[in-house]
Amino acid sequence: MGWDAISSFNSNIRSRAKQNLSIKKKFIEASEYVKKITGSVDGDLSIGALDCSPCHDMLIKAAKNSDKELNWGLAWSYDGMNPDVVKVMHAYLNWDFKFSKEDAWAYYSAKEFVRICAENELSIRFTY
């Protein structure tokens, strides 16, 4: 088991966002979009999660690339981020950085995941 980011309606992991058909559709569409433009995608994006460490690396790069001081502390912990923190993170992340063609799937998977979570007031929980 490695790193995972899981969307939910609150801090209860059992309230997974994939259970809502409207949001489920958004994650499926995002997954199809990423696969179309990069040739690959994080396999869990279509179910409202990220499963691959390269996606984690892209989130960290976007946070470090921000002109805001992003010291999330416990936000990156297993307890995760509530919807308000997700919205702030989404606004502050700076995705304007170089990445290899081989890592494009991770970049776009992570970016789309955070966007959907922020726009739909979802929490994000992390497992390690």
C-alpha cells in the first residue's frame, strides 16, 4: 500500500464522492480527458481518488511553486483536508512548472482531481 488521495463529502471515508452520480460522472470525464491528452491516467481518478505517488509529487511541486506560503501541516496527514482547505489549496496551487512528457498523466490527473474536489466542496483524505 502506498500513497492515496480519496475524495469524500466529509472526513468520513465511507461518504466517498464516487457514490454521487453527478460527481462520479465528473471524475469519469476527467479521467477520459487526461487519458486522451496524455495517453495514460491515474487508474483511480475515474472513481474520485488518486493512487499513484507521481500524482503526489505533482501536488507537492504545485504547492512549492506557489507564491503563497503553503504550510499545510496536518492537512497533508491522514486526517486530510476539509472542503474549505481544499478550496484554498486549489486557489493557491501554482501548476505553472515544467514536467516531462512521461509525467504528463500524473500532472493532469492531480490537477483535475483537485479541481473537481474544490468545485464540488469535497474533502480529501490521504493514506500512506
